[in-house]
Amino acid sequence: MNIYTTDRIRNVVLLGHGGCGKTSLVEAMAYLSGMTTRMGKVTDGNTVSDYDKEEIKRHFSINTSVVPITWEDTKINILDTPGYFDFVGEVEEAVGVADAAIIVVSGKSGIEVGTKKAWEICEKYKLPRMVFVTDMDIDEASYRQVVQDLQDMYGKHIAPFHLPIRENGEFVGYVNVLQQRAKRWKPDGSVEKTEVPDYSIENLNLCREALMEAVAETSEEFMERYFNGEEFSEDEIRQALRVNVADGSIVPVLMGSNILARGMYTLMVDIVKYLPSPEKRSCTGINAKTNEVYNADYDFSKPKSAYVWKTIADPFIGKYSLIKVNSGVIKPDDVLFNHHKDSEEKIGKLYVLNGNKPVEVKELHAGDIGALAKLTSVTTTDSLSTKNNPILYIRTTISTPYTYKRYKGKNKGDEDKISQALQKLMAEDLTIKSVNDSENGQTLLYGMGDQHLEIIAAKLLERYKVEIELSKPKVAFRETIRKKSDVEYKYKKQSGGHGQYGHVKMTFEPSGDLETPYVFDQCVVGGAVPKNYFPAVEKGVSEAVEKGPMAAYPVVGVKAVLYDGSYHPVDSSEMAFKVATVQAFKKGFMEASPVLLEPIASLKVVVPDKYTGDIMGDLNKRRGRVLGMNPSDGGYQEIVADIPYMELYGYNTDLRSMTGGSGTFSYEFARYEQAPSDIQEKEVAARASKVDNSES
């Protein structure tokens, strides 16, 4: 592949709702640019960017893939991202290194939740953007409706560049709104000039008006001329567009058909013409030696530095660290320093990835996206630079996973293999988390949703030949007491030779501290129990609280006081007193009004205004207590509630269902509270077999 300087690079991320046509758009662009000789189809599993076996099987994108397309001596690095919300981590990684975005909208489906989320993420990262309306070959597609809806939501930023020409239900050409001229496609894919159809003139006038309004908004002088009824020249319009598309204040709307590969020519021309190269974008890090701000700004003349934005750890193609060069020019055999790991690595060969195919290159200039192979210590979000000029870039913020299930290997002895395989998947996907919950004897797998967890399990089987079962996780209940009890227990055994003798009298009462399992004290008078047995008594308490006598859950908030007892000069031992204490604890605990405590989460749900009633009704059904509501940006509400952990299972799926995918939630542990009697009865009955009733 040729070498491209910073000014001839465009890094463009494709965003949009799942199924809107992002991957098919990449196929059409690749075909039209001559990169491929035939267009693949998502349904056939032969597209450039969907190469993972799970993507091919499920017919949707799971990973972000990079497809570099050459157009007019410019390299357009297309970052094709998944549209489904379970894979938002892939989107966040890609957006962090993109210099502009194309929001893809299906002309048939119109504006969807994913379209709005795409806009929001562009606003967050201050990305210039275009909107591309696909499916224009479908009769029910309505370009005008999409433009109208975008204008209703985002105002005069929206500038339609083209209009479709349809004849007999077919998509045959387009009207250039800026030039007010029409073009028709010929069978070989080229275009010929034609007259603007009469039925398009009204629409053209509306779109032209919208475009002029968007241009007028860019300066006071233009605004004044616009209100005075003056026309802008074509050169003035183009100049205003160049400046204002690049800073995000004008958003062009284009359209086409992925299947017919129509509309991509103008799209690629406009990407090169209007979207900024990296040199027009700023990029800052921190010099680790001086703690001063380092303005990398994709300047090829500065010391070399790069940011690792994604990792691919595939058993078949190996490990690749995908980088964006933030300054300088990186060449094969360069030695790069990783300040995070305090290690230097010789990088060997340089690649650009075309989907999953590595293509060797001689150098990568500032602003370009490439890949380094087999870097041992480098992980996603690390910064690479020279040792003399160690630079740290801000790590991309990746969403926290809140959906989790219990998992275990189907085959005994696979635990180590599963652990190693999960480590590799977690290196690729920062929204996967594996947690060993030793307290409840379970391992937990966290992801962004149920579908995400299913796909992780499928990848483990497909790539690493290990099978896991996903199931409902156990909830970490606790046991405590509400009253005071006074008990004694005498442990006495005679079996020839030395016997066993331990005798304790104890009280048990609430300590008032649910953070601590127990408090131990003694007030034995007159040596009824010798001091040297006190530690054994405390050890008995500490063992007993590990598995409570109600339902074998850990005990919290108990104060145990040894106040009397007796001993035998020969038969008493530490073990005897420990056993006596354990049995006294069980008896005393059950006599002190024992209760189960359940963990409570502090939950935040962010949803559009119109769903607040549904959400609050659902939270009430889940035993949630709504504590308040805070208005958020963009017509959203944040609902704050306390909710039992056991009621959060499956919440992600239900929330998406209720809000059409627009709702998000987060939570953290708040405290323990007494469980309702019906929950307590169920748990005690379910765990009866786990309660150890033996006396040893």
C-alpha cells in the first residue's frame, strides 16, 4: 500500500442503528473505489469488514473493523462499528481515534434510537459529521421524511446536499441541491446530466432553502444578506461548507443505495472535500518527564508517538495492536517506549489492516491508523513514544458493564483453559469482566447485555474450544439477629484416655454494625473459663459467622459475649471450647430473632422524558423505591432509586424493551436491608441442605 501524508488521510467512523446498512455501505465504497472486484453481502457472510465467525453467523457487526479505501490520492480509513448497544465499547474505541463521522440512516426505517445515540456521541467527542441515507432503492424509503425529522431534532445545522430521482419505483438519479442540477445513472455506473423533474422542484426548493439557511447561520454577514433576499454564489456556499462542515456547525445529508452502489461516488468526493484531515484536528498529551502539555496535533515533524486504541487477539491471525500515530512518522524496526509499563519494544514490521487482512507498509505518518504485531506488554489505551520524549495520552473512556451471569465450565478440568481464553477476550474487549465471587462460590461474567454474554460464550467455544454454561447468579444475602439471647452449651466426649470438655455461657445480641461480621467480648469472673481458652472461643465465633445457621450465608452485626462456663483440668482443650462455642452460636443465633439481609443497589436510570412513567411503574414491581428525578440534557430524565440486587436480574433486557433501546442504567452497592418475609422463607427453604447441623 502507498504511503499517505497527513493531509491525504481521512479517519471516518460509521455510526448508526443496528441494521441500517453501515457494513453494506463499506462494501459499496470498496467496490466503487476498485479495492474489491465484487460486492459482498452481509447475508452471504462475505463482506470485508464482517469477518468474525460470529458476525457471519449472526449477520451483524460485533467488532469495529478498519477498511482503508483509496479515493483521489486520499486514504479514507473507514471504521465500521457495530450498531447494537451490547457492543458500545467497540464504538467508543473507534470514535476516540476518528476525525469525523458518517451517521448512516435507513431511508426505509427512518430515524431510530441508534441514530440519536450516534448524534450524541458525535456531540460528546466534538466530531464533524455527515448523514448518509441508505436504502433509496426501496420504494417505501423517504429521504424527505428523514431530512424533516433531522431538522426537527437538530435545527438548522442540517443541510441536504442531494435529492433522489425516482421513476416507476426505481432509484435512477439525484438532484444536486447546491448546483440545482440533476444527474442520472447510466448502466456502467457513470452519470449523465438531465433535467430536474417537475415533481422534484417543490422538494428542491425546500432543500435549497434548508441549505441556504444552514449557510446563512455561519456568519452575521451571510445572515444579513440572507434576510435581505440576496443569493449566495456557488463559490461562497462551497467555502462556507468547507469551513463549517469541518467544525460541525453544518451537517450535510447525502443519500444512495448500497445494493446498487449508487451515491457512494458523491459521498467519497464529499468526504475528501469537506471532512477534515488529522492535521486540522488537535491532539494533546502529557510529557511524563516534565508534566507539561504536549501538543502532538498530528505533526509529522515532531517526535514520534502513538495511541493504542484497539487490540485484536485472534488465535488464527495473532495479536495486533491497532494504533493511531499522533505525531512523527513511525517506521519498521523503530523502538517505542511504553511509559505505562516502563518497557521498550522493537516494533518489527508495520501493517494496515484491511478488515482482518494485514497489509505491510513502509511507514505510517502522523494521523494514520495502522497495526503493530506481537507487542507483548502493550494493551488497549496505552501510549507509545520515544524514551527521550515519553508522552501519555488520555485513555478512552469505555462504558462499564452492569449485566452479569454466573458461568462455569461444562467439562471438568477446563477452568485454566477458560481463564486463559477469557483473558484474551478481555484484552480485545474492555467491556468484558470476569469476577471470582468466592464468598458465594461462583464466577461471574460481566458484559453490556445478555446478547453480549451469549456471544462471549460462543467465541470461547469457536475460538478456544472451551464451553461454558451461563446461569442466574446467586445473590449475596447476609444473616443477622434482631434480639438478645442467652445460651449455654457443654461439649463433653469420653472415649478412653483423654476426653473432651468445653462449657460456655454466652449472650448474643445485635452489634449495630452491619459492616463487621462480629464483635467478641468476655466478662468471665473468677477463672470459670481460663484466659488461655478465650482465643479458642473467639475462633469458634469467627468460624460460625462464615456460614450462618439460617441459610448458610455469612453473618454480620453480631456481638458475642462469653460471661461464664466451666472447664476440666485434664479433658479441656482449645478444640473443645471452639466446638462448644460454634454450637452455642448456632443455638443463640436462632433464639435471637434471626433475619436475612439482602443487598440493595443504588440505581440510576437515564431515559427520555416520555418513558419515565413506565420506568417508575416497573421499578415499583421490582420492589424499587424511587428517590428522585433529575432532568438531564437532550430531553432525558435521570431516575434515582434503591432496588434489591435480586430484582436487577434481566433488567437490561426489560429496560431496552420498554424504551426501544434508548434507556441506560448504572448501579452500585448501597447497603444491606432486611429481606421481606416471603423472600426469607423461600431462601431458607431453598438452602436447607446447605445448613450444617452436625456438631463438629
